[in-house]
Amino acid sequence: MGWLGGLGLALYALTMLAGLALWRHTTEVGRPESGGQTSNLPPLLLFVHPLLAFGGAITWTAYVVLDEAWLAWTTLGWLVLGVAVGELLFVRTLRSRRQKVAAPIGPEPDQHVAENAMTLPGIALHGVLALLLVVVVLVAALTS
């Protein structure tokens, strides 16, 4: 395990911080200071995605402490499920952006979608960090 454990913990922390920055946009829906009046992202997925991340972080931390191979594989399972839900959220976010661009010329609709406040570099950073994390956990699981 060695350095992979520490690298995995660092990547988990960075990925979760980037995700928190994105998630906060969806929790501000309807607030006067927020530009988002609604969201196209399903609330269940917004709840499950970070829950899977926390489950994986807990099992990865246990793997770092106990050095048991099954914990690395369990972490990989949490991550794969989390990535699948994240991809669904990503597709819904992109679809929301395309609908805004494809809207007919004229006055802007009254409702502003919260996920449009998420920056594409922020979304890309979260995804790339998650991909790196999956690779680190897979390598750790295969070498355990």
C-alpha cells in the first residue's frame, strides 16, 4: 500500500472539496441571493452521489489503516457506483446547458437553472480528480 494510501486520501479530499463547491449551487435553489430558481438534477441523485463518496472514503481510510485487500476492492465498488451516479448528474447538467443555448431568441425565461452556475472547469476538475482516484484505488487493489 505505502504511498498509494496517502495519495488516495489526498485525492479523496480534493475530489470531495471540488464536489462540495459544485453541490453548493444546488442547495441554494430558491434563495434570493442565488441565481438558481430551479434545478433539473434529481434530488435523489444529489443525495446518493455524496453518500457513495463518503462510503468510499470511510472504506479507503480503513484500508490505509488496516491494509486489508478486500477494503480496497470495496472502495473501488463505492467509487464505481459514485462515478455512475456522477455521470448521470453530468449528463443532466450538460442537457440543461444545451437547452438554454437552443432556446428561441427573445426574452429570457423567468426560471434560472441552478446547475448553469456551475463552471465547466469546476465540473471537469471534479471528474478528472475522480478518475485519478479510481486509477489509484484500482492499482492499490491489484497490488494488495
